[in-house]
Amino acid sequence: MKKLFVFISAYVLLNSCNVNYGGYPVRNPFPTNNSSGNRANTEREYNELMKTYKPETAEVLNDLLNNDDPANPRTSISVENKSPCNMVLTVSGSNFFKKIPIGAGKIGYTMLPKNQNYRLSGMVCNSSYQSTKFITSSYSIKLSN
């Protein structure tokens, strides 16, 4: 697992030019009354997902090593959670929906069909992240609070 983390970290660093910096997390300037409740709900959802979540490690590594094989109808997405909080990233698109639990300081990843619009959303500590991306090849982002 340590080798996978090192490999994915190196990949994210080397391919950081592929990141679209236009979709920054939306931040509330002041905490609201619900902020502690949102964080508790996210932590609860993260813990429940971790009980059953199966990462697609082999498929993602094959995708990264094969340089986005054009014959493959699927590609990978990886998200590095650089915050001190656990998070749950929701990825949804046409005929695709997945929740990915990503621990604090960890990388989450999955495979998804190419050439589609996807809505990415989640709570990073008390900040909301929402973005829509058209994904044609492997895609990586870094989130922090």
C-alpha cells in the first residue's frame, strides 16, 4: 500500500498541469450554526462507507500505467485530500454514481466512463467543494481546507 501511495503521489505531482484550477471550494467566511453538524455528518458517512468500500486499485494503476489507452472506455480519477479532515467525495454523471471515502492526507480514486460530464461534490472540513468536469482522460485534483 505504501508503494501505491508513493506512486500515486508521484503521478499527481507530475501531472499537476492537468488540474483545472477554476473550480475552487466554496468557503463560508464565518462558521454557521450548522458547521459542527455538517462535519459530524460527514464523519459519520465516512465511517459507514469505510466498512464496505472496495477501492479499484488494480484498475486505476493499469489506467495510469497504460497512459489512457484509447481503446479503454473507462478512465481514472484521483483526489488527494490535503485537509486534516476525513471527507466523502460524491461523483455523479450519466448512469454513474459513486461515493468515495477519502481520509485526511490520503488519496481516493475510482474508474469511470470517459467523455462525460461529472459533478464532483463533498465537504472538506467545514468547506463545501462542488465542481462539474468533462472527463476524457485520467484526472487528478488536490483539495485542502
